[in-house]
Amino acid sequence: MSYGDVQAAIARLAPEFGDRFSVSRALREQHGKDTTFHPTIAPDAVVFPETAEEVQRIVKTCAELRVPIIPFGTGTSCEGHVAALHGGICVDTSRLRKIRAIRPSDLDVTVEAGVTRKELNAHLHGTGLHFPIDPGADASIGGMVATRASGTNAVRYGTMREQVLSLEVVMPDGELIQTGGRARKSAAGYDLTHLFVGSEGTLGIVTAVTLKLHPLPEHIAAATCCFATLHDAVLAVMQTIQCGVPIGRVELLDELQIEAVNRYSKMNLAVAPTLVFEFHGSRGAVQDQIAAVKEIAGDNGATGFEWAERPEDRSRLWQARHDIWWANMGLRPGAQGLPTDVCVPISELARNIEAAKHDVLQAGLIAPICGHVGDGNFHLCFVVDVNDADEMRRVEEVNQRMIDRALACGGTCTGEHGIGYGKIGFLQQEAGAAFAVHRAVKRALDPQAIMNPGKVVGDLPPSKETT
């Protein structure tokens, strides 16, 4: 791959942005690394725009000089999304921080890309509304759009795909577009909004997002229970979903994951396959949900039911769940984390989880299992020595078998982590002939291949018309 003169771009942009433009090695390396095992691949410079118009000027300069652009949110992605594979300019959107409008009557909000999910919910305090999508990190809204983020609430509220009404996007030539309006449905043309949701910065830079909001539940309760086997726990979830119980969240943690959580978060949970439920609704509806779930879980051998209704108790429980990345790293100090995920039809969940667990044990690996199992999504978090070639080979084999099984039963190679450059081969395997369509979309919208090159569809040389 051959790109243009990045030093020329630096010479143009540095004077304009002053101290918001940096070639500092430390800052560049910070922006070339996600939270996982992928190596640091730093950009040539980092710039911090504060408005969509500034993003436009940056993109127009890079487009004119054919210099790669790497959008950056909070850097909490998992598949090398922010690595500057071909160098270039990193556009850090963290200073796009305005809450442009909150519209309680319409249950929607427009925010700039750098606002984080926790900041948004803090701004919504007192409105009776909330934004429910909750990946473990306090990710930026723009980044959550780019990676089609999900989280523990997905079983009730869906993912980012279901929450985004419209986007403001800077295209690869620097043009600013709006992909839609605030209507709850539209049959007007191609669905551009959802084309950009999950595009991982390869088609443009999201600068603002209009999102759906949801009423806060009148009453919330949480419960944990443990099981003799993973199979029993997953059957309880499957039957709960199939019976139509409208649970708010349900998370599965295997015994190793529970051990890690206990150590890191100073919990005292029984070391066994465990489900963590949350129930939302009126007080009466929540009591009905609890009764239904307790009966279903009991039929599958659940024991040790514990309830948490006080906000501080629920918060502690869910914070422990969100902190499992750091908890897992504590299982093997000095090692690195290689998280991976698949999503399968709910009826196939038990078989897939059990098979993954068996493979991990047979390969002699450390890999706690957790999952947002209400929608068929589960994770292995391999805790690895990346310098041990044999161990990495075993990890790759177990991961490949997990994905092969998921695809064979109609699932996907990633429920929420995305593709980045770490899962391009798996996307190609999953998409088959449609992979060429993915590449055609990239080529049509980004003919110079400057937007986050090397991600999702791999490297695309600039089209002949642009060289």
C-alpha cells in the first residue's frame, strides 16, 4: 500500500490546531493501542478537533494529500480498531462534547461523538429517562456507534443498532452529511444511518448522534443464583426467554470467572456457574418476573438465590460484572488478555458454550467464560503469554473451532466486539460471497481508502481514478 505525504499533512495541520495537534511519541502510542493484546501501532500525529467543521478541515487536508485517517473515541475496543496500520493522522473525537438537545417529549437526544455513555446518563438525571446501552467501558457515543456496541441490557433494549435515529458524519472527502431525521421509522431511500453503525471508522467520522431514550423503570431488582453445570444455567436462560419473561438483564459467569470476580471485586459469590438477573418494571411486574424466573431456574437445579433491591447493592454487583476484564488479568499477572466473542441462536447456546469450555480445558488454557446470554452472546477471555508461540497456537485453534461452530448453526463470528483487523478472516468466512459487497461499499464511499485503512475488509488500494 502506498499513501501520500503525511509530513505535508502535519505541516498544514499543526499551525492551525496548535497545542491540539501533537507528534509526541507517548501520545501517539497511547492512540495506537486498544485494551487487548494487539500490539501498539502508532499514528504519525494526533489531532483534537472541537467541532464538526474542524473535523471537516482535517479530513479535507488528508483527502487532498491521500493520507490515512484513524478515528479515535476512548480506545476501549478489542480488535485493533485504532491501530494505525499505515501510519497517518489520528482524529481524537473526545473534545466533541456538546449535548445538543434533549427532547423528553420525543424520548430522544442529540449528542456529539465524544460524549460518553455515563456522561449522557448524568445529563439525563431528573428527566425520568436513560440511555441503556452499557458496554463495560465508559465508551464514547461515537465509538459505540462505530463498533455497534452492546452490553448487559441488550436482552431488553437491543444494541446500538436499535438506538440510533440519525447520524452526522464527515465523509472521506470532507463533506458533512446527515443520514436521517428523528422519525421513529422511515421508508426513504437506502438506510444510510445503519450503514455507518458498525462501520468502525472505515466509511467516515461520526461527529454527532441522535439517539432514542427510554423511561427509567419504576422498580428494579437483581438476583444471583448458581448451578451445578453450565448446561443447567444456560437451559434456565433459554427457557426464561422462550417463556417470554421480560427480564432486564441476564449474565452468565462460569466458575473461573466467579473466582476472578471474587478476588478482584472483593465479592463472596459461590464458585460455581452463576446467573445474574435484573428485573425492570412496576413493583408488581417485577415480583411476577422474579417468581417466574425462580421457578424456571429451580427446575434446572438452581441454588443459593440472593436478592439485591437497594441501588447501592445492585450497583456493586453490576460494577463487578463490568470489571471482569481487570479481574481476569489478575488471574495471571504479567499476561495479556485476548477476548473473543460469538453470538448464536438461543437454542444453540448450551451446546456452543459447553463445547468452548471443553476445548479450553483440553488445550490447557486459562479462559473465563461470561456472556450476555439472553441474546445468545458469550465471550471467552483468554489470559495468555503472547510470547509463547505454542500457547498462542492453541488459543487460535480453540478460537477457530468456537467460531466454526457458531457459523455452522447460523451464528456470527462476533456479537459485539467487531472486526477491526483481528477478525477480518472470520468475517470473510462468515460473509462468503457477500464479502465482496462489503468491499464494494468501502470502495464506493472511500475510493482513496484513507478511512481507517486495513480494518473490516482489509487493505484496499486506492481506485485508479484517485491515483
